[in-house]
Amino acid sequence: MNLKRMKQAGWLLVAIAVICSFTLWGQRLQSEADYKNVQMVVNYNDIVALANGNDMTQEELAAQLQQRGVSAVLYKEWGLGDLANNGQAALELGATIQNANFYHRVSPEVPVNEATLYVAILDPSIAEQVERHVLQKVAGSVLYPGEVPVITIPVMVPTGDVEVSNVMAKVKDIGAGFNQDGIERMASLGFYTVPQLRSWDNPTDESLRAATDEIKAMPNLAYLLFNDKELPGYPDSVRTIADLLKDSEGNALVSIGSIEFSDQKGLNQLGILLNKDLIRLHTISNSEMSKFEPDTALDRWMLAARERNMRSLLIRFFDITSPGSALEENLDYLESIQTGLLQSGFHLDQPYEKPASIDVRNVVLYLIGIGVAAGVMLILLEMRLPKLGVAALVLGSICWIGLLQISPVLAKKMMALLSVITFPTLSCVLVMKPERRSVGKSVLALLVMCALSYIGAVLMVGLLADVLFMLKLDSFAGVKVAHVIPIIVVPFILYIWNTEKPLTTVKHLLDKVLDYKWAALFAVVAVAGFIYISRTGNTTAELSAGEAAMRNFLNDVMGVRPRSKEFLIGYPFTLLLFWLGASRRNWILTIPAIIGQVSLVNTYAHIHTALLISLQRSLNGLVLGIVLGLLLLFAVQLLWKLYQRLEEKEGLQ
């Protein structure tokens, strides 16, 4: 088979892969279109504070909240420290219990020694609950009934203030159950229940069963949140928790909540074991709220719901430390959030449902992966390596199909990474030519290059079309690698491999590195590369005030903010490169051009972002980038003419 026929066969395999991938795009778009139920959640403690501070009953305030879209209430599990702060319990270390004003009401059988911490339960209404939780969760704890029940907890003998503080902090975090009266009160008014469970050390199966039974018995249960950085008993108990939260047929009895930007060990594993029955929650911490105005906070809620598929919003209130003067402001604030969500097409009066599953057949995945391997072959064919290209296609396809049987998730993530590396590289190699282009042909070449690169995004979305990735139980891996490899490979092919004598070119470049000018240029490129990589990934980077203002402006004007790497860097400099010609003389412009293509494709690596949002982001970036690129060309032409005139004047003198 000659080179031309091989290229035609490669492009045919790519076309088949694109068609297969688009069938999965359709399913995902429909799943996302139906995934519109959002819950506005408030903390029960905030309800109590606002009601008390404004001479209202909780029922009166609850009615006001429901009118403004609030449908669920969060209940954080009491810690022993919370009960002590509320006067419902007392924590005493060692002999200090003998000085407590309740000591005469304690059983005389309570032993007093320095290696014991005493939990005195002062509120009889919660005594049974606290006793049950502490005895189940703390090994060696003993209950001494009496007028004031006391639980003894064995601890180390502290030898200084720091150790005393550490011992007390550890005991204060022990979970003591939930505010059952508050839960039943709000549930009777129609609110959904969102409990947040604390972790504890060395949980037994019995203690895990007791905790999960309590959760499952709660009225109007929406989903379960976890409070700490690790799930109870992580990693050994995750499967046990999953089994306790499923029925006899393996269906989840309780949905799990995942708090955005909070990496809780074991949570994703639990979500997978519970058949991906998970809801993603966004919140703004109380400390952050002090830095926000209502309008900026509103923008954050809207972005979370629209762009990142957050379907539960835990609303924090402004000035909650002064609840007596904060009511009206916060009711208006809730109303603005409600209005924004409804105008964006979300439903606030319906229960949460996980996104519909996507039916992915293995044969479709086989063909998509083979299409990616064909893309690798096309790059090698452009490098005049036909035998290696055919080997890459054949061996790549065999390895892909085999790995897909052994480890499907790993196989799909690896092939998705290869896709977003391959097609931006291929598009640059095919479209970047040394000949100069007119302005119109430069724009056309940019559109062609984007279309070829976009194949990588299409295939990646098809490969990762799964609720697993949509709910971020797993995520695309290798974002930084995908940004770096094309920047290395494309210049190598264009300016080294495609020369008549590649080895001579390499030797010439190595000789130039010794020149101080090239060394300085290398240092600048290295610093720029470090900044580029550090700001690349699936997490949110810290933004300057100016950049945050620009992003907000673009969101307001364009609906969806385009990516800066595309409209500010990639596309304008791509037009300049095409206009000047992608020759060795202009090689430095190749770098921002590649960055634009890589960014275009990697926009879709954020699988938890709705596809329509990503599409709009790409289109906005392309349009704005072309406009800025045309302005850049005009400015360069103008400066060039001014330079020529100055040279002419100097020549006349």
C-alpha cells in the first residue's frame, strides 16, 4: 500500500471513530438536559440563629425560606465539644471533675484518676443518645449512671498544656448523634434532611451499623454528607459502609454527597460501590462569605450550578454572627439565587435524581480507540515512517482492545489522554506551513487547524461518556502531560525532523545553546513554561483581582467565559504565525499557537462541565480570539509601515 492510500485508510478510521463518538455525545447531551433538579440547602443552626434573633418561630422562618426556594436542611452531627459549648454536657480531665458544680450529683462509683476524661451529660433529653454513641465509638469507655450520668474515656496522661489541648480536642470531635428534634421538626414542614456524619477512630462493624441505621431512619432523607478528611475507618471500612447503605438487591438506600474542593478519602470509592448514586454539593465557607458581596456570591452559585453540574447548594448567610440584623438581607439574597436558578432552567421543587446512565457498547469503544491509534499513524506517516505508522496502528489497537477487557476505566483514561495529545499535534503538523498567507487565508487556516484538533476532543468525550466522570467520581488524568508533549513534538517535527539533515540541525542547535543570547532565551522560555504548567489542570487556581474582574466581565457579556489561553494567546498568535509563515525564523510563535490548540481540546477534559457549556466556551474563545488576532495583525502591519518610513527618512538624511 502506498503512502497516499495509507493516509486515506487512516482518515477513514478516524471518521468512523468520530461518528461513533458523536452517538455518545447525543446520549450525554440528553442526560445533561434532563439533569436539572437543584436543591438549595441551609444549615439548621443558621435557622435557629435567625429565628431567635428576629423574634420568630422556626416554623415562621421556615415558611419564608421555602418561598425563596430552600428545600433541604443540613444537620451536622453533634460533637461532644458542641454539647459542652451549649451547656448540655461537660468535659473534665482527671481530678478537675471533683471541682465541678455538678459533682455531688455524680455516682460515687466514678473512679477519679489523671488518665481519664469524664463526659458528664447534663441534658437528660439527650442522655440515652450520647451514651449510645460514645460507648459504641470509643473503646474502653464506661458508663456510670446517676442523677448526672458520666462516661469515662481512657486517655494518655498529659504532661503539658499542649498535650492537654490535644487530648481535649480529640474528645470534643467525637460524634454524639444528631439533633433529632430539629430533624423531625423541619421534616414535618416538608424539608429534606441532609445529615453530615463525623468520623471516629477504629470503627467496629457494630458501630458502623448503628450509625448507618440512624441515618437510614431519618425522615425525608435527601443524601448523606461526611464531615472529615477521611470516611470512618478509611480505607478498610469503605466497603462495609457501602454494604450497610444498600438493600438486599444491591441498590443504594442512601445517596452520597460530594463537597466540591473537599478531597475526602474514600468518598469516590464509596460512590462507585453505591452505583454512582452521588450528588455534588457546592458551598461558600463562613470565612469566605466575609469577603463577598451578594452579587459576587450570586455569580459563584450560578457558575457552580450551570458550569460544573452542582446540584446541591449549601447556602451560607451574610452577617450570621449578628442574626438580629441579618434577616432581610439574607431573604433578599436567597430570592436572588432562586430567581437566577429558575431563569437558567433549573427545577427547585423536585427531589434529586442522579443523571441518566449512558449506554456504551464495547464495539463503539473499540472503534473510537482504533481511531485514536489511526491518528498516531497519520503523524508517523507525515514523518515519512510508514512501517512504524502501521505498527503503531496494529499494536495500538490490539493493546487497546486487550486493556479495555482487563481494566476498562484505566484503558479509557489512557486512550483519552492519547487522543488529546495526538490530534492537536497532527493538526499543527498538517496546517503549519512556511509559506506566508494572506489575512483571509490565515483565518481559514486557523479554522481548519481547530477543526482537526477538535477531533481529539470529540473522541475523548466519547471515551469518557460515563456518569462516573460526569459526577467526578473519577477524572481525566494527565492534563499537564497533554499540555506539554505537543509543545515539544510539533517544533521537533517541523523544524528538525522535516529538514534535509536532522542530525546536523540538532548539532547546530546544540552549538547555539552555548551562545549567551540563546541561554537567556532558554531561561525565559523555562520560566514561562513553569508558569504555564502551574496554571494548568482540573483545579481552580488562585486568581489576581484583575484576572477575576476580567473573568466576571466575560461571563456577564458572553454568557460563558472563554479560556484565556485560547483568545488571548493561542488564536491571535496563530494568525500572526500564518501571516508571517511558520518558518524556522518564526519558530517562537509556534509555541503560543500550539497552546491554543491544546487548550481547545482540553476544555473537554472537564467532564463534570456540561457539554453545551464547553461548546459555548470554545465558540466564544474562537470568535474573540479571531477578533483580537485581526487587531494584532493590523497593529503589526501599522508598526511595520512606521518602521519602514523611519528607515526611509534616515536613508534620505
